[in-house]
Amino acid sequence: MYYQQPSYRNTQTSGSKRNMIRVTGEGIVSVKPDKAEITLGASTEDKQLEVAQKNNAMIISNIKKGLNQLDIQDEQIKTVNYSIFPQYDYVEGKQIFRGYKVEHLLQISINDIENAGLVVDTAVKNGANVVSRIRFSVGDSIQYEQQALSIAVINAYQKADTIARTLGVQLNKVPILVAEIGRQRGEPIPFQMTALVKSEAATPIQPGTLEMRSQVSAEFEFHS
């Protein structure tokens, strides 16, 4: 992210002097997520491709049935990846065919994020052996982005006002220019499969908070 230090300057326009203060303002809004997207699935191997596919399809079917019992509808479940890879072993420098690996990943979207751990546990109990990631987000992010932008504008004015008072000059409260120069949302939260497989207890998932950030550049005119 680009940061710029507050500054002030004198410029000449049409023979008249314009005194300018240029600042950047930043706004941050912390938000509790209300949506979660969980990506998980099954990975199977066999020398026969048909067998690997059949075993994989059976696991995926069991996962979906388990999720349906949690009142997760089929519309909330979608395939995001299906891949087939030949597998090889290397013995004494020779490549030996081992079989086929089939991977099928599902994305489960839920609004009750408190059940994220239960969703993962249920999938694992029904055969899931791959958990790719858990992504928390906010359904109505626009209002929070606008709040962050508003805070950034106020922050820019406060900086300009501080500079003006320090210099002993009068600040024009209406800026000459305001431009948004940066915006940042919370990042997806990764989840480690190793801890999941080894744990017998319910998987604890802590969504934490997401930060909406906005940054603006503003120019204010001042006079003595």
C-alpha cells in the first residue's frame, strides 16, 4: 500500500499565489464476518482409473449426504475442481507407473459461520481427506467500505488542520482535490489439514475480524 507524508507548498496560478497543504488520510473499519466458504473434498488413488473415480464419487456422495443432514442445501455446494493425474514412482532412475490420482473439491457456502467447524468435521467423518481453505467474508461489504472511506476523508482533514494550526495559518475546510488511492479488504483465512486429521475433538474455527481499509489523497488551500 502506498503511503505519503503530509506536506504543504506554494504554487503560482495566473499570477496569484495559491498556498496548498497536501495530505493522505486512512480509514479502517473492523467487521465481524457473517459468511464462510469452505473448500474441501476427496483425493483417491488406484491403478485403475475407473476404480479411483468410483471411490472418489462414493466419498463425495457421502460428504454431500452428511452436509444435507446439517440443513445445507445442494445449492450451497458446488464443485470448484475435478482433476485426474497419473502417478509415478522412480526406482533406480526408472519411471514406473503407479496409478491414477483423482481429486474432487467442493465449495460449501454457509451463513451460520459458527457451524464452520461442524461442517469440516462432518465432511471428514464422511470421508473427506482434503481441506483446502476456509474463507470468511462479509455479505454487505459496501457499507463498511464506505465507512472506511468516510473515516479516511476525515483523517485527511484532521491532518491538514493540524499542519495549518502548527503553521499558524487559516485552512479552507473544503478541499481542492480528494482522490481515493487505496482500498484493501480482509484476506481469506487458511486452514491446516494436518491439525484436522489428528484431532478427535470438534474442530475449533475462529473467524476473527476482517479489516476494511481505505486511503485518500487530499489537497487543501490555506491563507495567512
